[in-house]
Amino acid sequence: MTLSDQVTLSIVSHGHGRLLEALVDQLEANTALTGVRLIVTLNCPGETFSFERAPTHRLQLLIIRNRAKLGFGANHNQAFKHCVTPWFAVLNPDLSLPTDVFTPMIDIAIERGAALTAPQVINSEGAEEDSIRWNLTPWSLIKRRMGCPGESNLTDGRFRWFAGMFYLVDSRAYRTIGGFNTKYFLYCEDYDLCARMHLAGQLVQFVPEISVVHDARRASWKSRRYLALHLRSMWRVWFSWPVWRISIQNLVRGNRSTTVG
């Protein structure tokens, strides 16, 4: 079975320009991706994209141009409507993927029975990014700021979620839970998806054997508007049922491991 029968790729651009085109160039040059459907959503009205004028030859490219901006999750949900493959890959436009990571990711997901997998994310200098996160409570943010160890320790049996730069998702599981929660806009959709997958009994798995390069923009550090959107999404998380249900699960598991120890 070829990759074109297995996976559909989705990229949403928020005016990423050259970064988006560099990634599409890499994907187009990858012979393993011959015939794979790539859905590129241009979220900013008037955004230029050279592949509209010079179509791809290897990829099956579908371009969606929004009349008005949508959030991260809403855009990928929109793209998912065009997915007919068993797997759906959510990709940031600021990734670098010079080799085929999709084949081994799919193999590992099938072998482990995972509904959502995320690779190791490294920056352009080769350092690992902090893409593995505790359950998104106010206390977890304080611990991160204090540099408390343990966030990347996946052996304690507690829930972890992974920043959504690259997700490989089982299409049936994605469809069953309704995809991303569109009440979020640009931030925390990735936490919510992982949390709801987990609570639905689906395995959310980190794959450290495979790495991707991410050129982080950190928009919320530089813009008051994006910072406000980030804070609004955090507030929504803290008043949602997944975060507190998982907190109780983690507490119970922690007490059990302490008792056994």
C-alpha cells in the first residue's frame, strides 16, 4: 500500500509565505509522497502562494482560500472533509521535512495502536523543543516556569499532551470525537484534541524515534492581540471538563503508585 492510500496532509498558512512554500517544495520533492493529497488552507485574504500558478506534479494539491480567517482547529476540520484516507496529518507551515517521516510514523502508530502520534520536535539549531506538556492546569504552568523536572517523563502513567506542530491522527478516531474544538481560536486546540482523545479511550503517543525540525515564530510573545487570544484560550481550558477530569485521573494514579511504592 502506498502513502497516497494511507494519509492526507493538511497545512494551514496564516501568511507564512516563504516558510509554507519551502515546506511544500520539500514535500513535492519526496518521491514517497507521490499521489498523496496535500490540502493547503490560505487563511489570510489576499495571501500569495506560488503553487497556485505552478501546480505540483507529484502531490495531489488542493488549495482552500478562506474569505475570512478561521481558527487553527476550524481550518483543519474544514480540510478533514476532503480526507478519505485512514490517517490525517496536521502539519505546521514552519516545519522542515526533508525526508519521509510519514511511513515510519504510520507503522509505529499501527504497531502501538495509537490514535494520535507526535514526533520529537527540534529547532533549527538541533535542540529539542519542549513539545511534551503536563495536563494544562494553572499549577502545570507554574511548574514549567519554575523549571520543575518530569514533564517529559512518560513512564509515570499520567496524561501528557503534545504541542500540535505535527500530529498523525487516526481518521476514524478524529471523526468520532468531532475533530478539533472550534470554540478555541489559534491556541489550546492541540491540548483539547489530545485530552478528548485520551478521555475517549484512545492512545495518545509520543514518538521520540522520529524527529521534525520546527522554526518557531512565538507570535504570542510579540503581539498583544495574540497574547490576548492565548490567554482567552487558556481561560476556556480551565473552565472545561477535560482538564479537571484528567487532573482527577492523574491524582488517582499518583496515589496508587505511591501506595504500591
